[in-house]
Amino acid sequence: MSRIQLAINVSKIDDSVAFYSQLFGVEPAKRRPGYANFAVTEPPLKLVLIENAAQAGTLNHLGVEVETSAEVAAAEHRLQEVALKTETENQVSCCYAVQDKVWVTDPDNAPWEIYTVLDDTDTFGRTQPDASTSVCATC
């Protein structure tokens, strides 16, 4: 199953978790300091909250979560075929998960990622063997 991801900057993570728990009727699927994500079944949505008081109420990034790395690779291929500039991150640790992902940017500079989660991690910030390849500005 694929689902849309919305990552929102919030000023107070606890207040936002309480609000979105009530709004969608579910508790967070993952909760860490300054971070929470919700796997909402109806409507199919991955909602990510990132505590960032200076940017509260703004979009952090958008995404499409897919089930496999093969789906990420297929999306990258499709995007390149239609001449969109892509940037790939494989085995990157970001937002408390190890992920494979491909990034594109819309005409207004809104970042979109198509990604799959490979494993959980205790690290919020971005780590990857070659730090110069990072495009993950969200972490």
C-alpha cells in the first residue's frame, strides 16, 4: 500500500500529538523527542510532526511512502524519464528510520520524497556513508 506523507513543523510536539491523535482517532506509530509520526488508515496518510518552533505551522516536506526499494527505484526511473531532476539516498538514516528514497522538488521548491522504510533507528538526524550526497534537508 502506498500513502501520502505530510511532514509539518510544529512548535510544541506534545500539543500537536494530542491534537492529531484526536483529529485522526489514532495514537502515533512512532514517538521520539521532538518527533512523532502517525500511520493513519483512513484516509491513508503518513503524518509526520517535527518540533521546530521557528518554522511552526509550515510544511517541512511531502512524500509518498511505498513498500519496497524496488518501488523507489521504479519511481526514480519514471521521474527521470519525464526529465525531472532526482536525487537518491540509499540506506540513509533519517527521521528515526533507515530508508531508501528519491527526492524531487516542485516548481515552488517544495521537496517531495518517494521512500521506503527499511528499519527503525534511534537517530533523528541524517547519516549516510558519504555525507556529501545528502539532500535530506528535513532532518
